[in-house]
Amino acid sequence: MQTYGNPNVTYDWYAGNSGVTNRSGKFIAAHAAHAGLMMFWAGSFTLFELARYDPSLPMGTQGLICLPHLASLGIGGIEGGVITDLYACTVIGVLHLIFSGVLGAGGLLHSLKFEGDLGDASGRPKKFDFTWDDPDRLTSILGHHLIFLGLGAIQFVEWAKYHGIWDSAQGVVRTVEPNLSASMVWNHQADFLSITSLEDVMGGHGILAFLLISGGAFHIATKQFGEYTQFKGKGLLSAESVLSYSLAGVGYMAFVAAFWCSTNTTVYPTEFYGEVLKLNFEFFPYFTDTASNLSADVHTSRAWLSNAHFFLGFFFLQGHLWHALRGMGFDFRRISNAFENMENVKITVRD
């Protein structure tokens, strides 16, 4: 992290990233605990939504988040846009809670029991040690992440192919044979938000899986050629910089999800998320419902999801700019110092 030459810098408690900067063991602990929190949220909210779900009302008007996603995957015995098998959704929620406990225990184990810095460990754990200015180690870690993302995309495609997902056009859960066409993906570059074919959606995920796994294998296999010079990014590869790149990627995905959810009814069916939204501009952009049968204090699941993703994407983008500038060496204290010194600024007028 950027310390501006101070070797004994102390961060406040809320600057959590600073605690794992040079301690690879704590970094793994934070990853496991964070994954556990996400699992816990998914499981607990699924059960919470099941407790208040009313099959007599449109799903999109009940303020639900997890159940519409499960219904889109064809989970819950969907008939006419209504969940008829609550047991299947309950099992999904409980499994997430169990996995969250396992991940949370792993986070505590790595935080309290194992070495904080795996560079001090012995045996196999030492293999997972890394430093932020080692491009060979970081590119290998990136490669493994890409492969796991690719496997997740394959799992989604196989689920649609053999189990089936909800088809809003036909009003049934059906199996989908992916359209594995690179030209289809290329032709949808400018209009992917308006895709109406589930075959194209699944084919895009299949192509994406191939690219992710190929990229992962490339990053694992390749190493730096020659000396790691300024031309290759030396001096810009740090914990602060990697954090900024990650925030940029997450922010980009949040913006794409916001606009896709707001307008696309193939991936986000109206039966589960409500009608498409309208984009408004006032002090800041925001999405509003277009359905006329909603009361003033009710918003569709589509409105909740789109606005939440848009605002989160905005703040992720600000975080990217903040950490990218710090990674490049910019000292934000200069801004506060400039404001503090404004009272003492003198202007001399000459004839």
C-alpha cells in the first residue's frame, strides 16, 4: 500500500485492506471469510424471502432478489411464473448457510492458527506465498482465477442444457442447446443488451468459458521474458494498483448488470422481475418503474437490482480512481494541505 515513504505507517481500523498488504496468510483468511459472508447472505435471504413469498401476487412486485434468480434457473417447480416447490428453494438456502459456516471457519483458521505471512511457513503452505511486485507469481494467481470462472460458466451452460431454465417467451422451463458461434458473439457486440434468444445467451457463456480457461492456462504457463523493466510495468504493480484494477473490473460488471437488468426480459423475465424500467436524469441517473399498477411505495425487483448495481458501480469506479492514483504515487494530502493554506494566500496587484 502507498505509505509515502513512512515505514511505520498506522492505518485506522476501517482500512481493512492494509492489514493483508504484506501478509499472504491473512490475505487468504480475508478471502475465505468474505466468501463466507456472501454465502451467508445468499442463504439467509433466500430463507427470508421464502417466509414472506406470496404465490398469489406477481413475484416482481414483492421486493424479492434471490427467489427470482432461482426461478430463472428453473428451480422451484415453476408453473406460470409461480414457485410451486418451496422445498427445492429451501434446500438451496440451507446449503448456502452450511457452506458459509465452512468458509467462515476457514477464514478463522487462517487468521488465528496458520502463519500470517506464508513466506514464514514451511512445507506446502509456503507454495501459496506471494508478493505484490512479483509479476510471475501474480500472473499465475490470475490464471487460476480465470480457470475457475471458466468452469463456473461451463456449469451454467450444462445446467441449461440438461436441466433447463425459464423461457419467458414460451412460459415454461426448457432445456437450451447453446449456439456456440463466435460470429454470433461478434455480431452482438453493439446490441447484446437486447438479446432475445436463450440459445445465444448460453452460447455466449460457452465461448466465454473457452476464452477464460484459455487465458487462465496462458497466464499460468507464461513467465516474464528478460528483466522486469519500467516498460513492462515495474513500479506500477503493487497492492494498491492491483486493488484499483479489481475495482475497475467489478465496477464495469456492475454497470453492465444494471443496464442489462433494466431492459432485457430474456435473462430477466417480467414474470420474476417486473416490467422494464425507464432511465431518468436529475441530480444523478436512476431507473424508475414503468408499470402502472404499482403503488407509490412499491418498487419492482428489477428497479431494486438495477439501481443497486448502478450506484455500487459508481462507487467502485471512484474507488478505482482513488487507488489507481495512490498506486501511481499521488499524495492526496496535498489537496487538504492546499485547502488549509488558502487562508494565508496573498495576491499582490502590480501597476
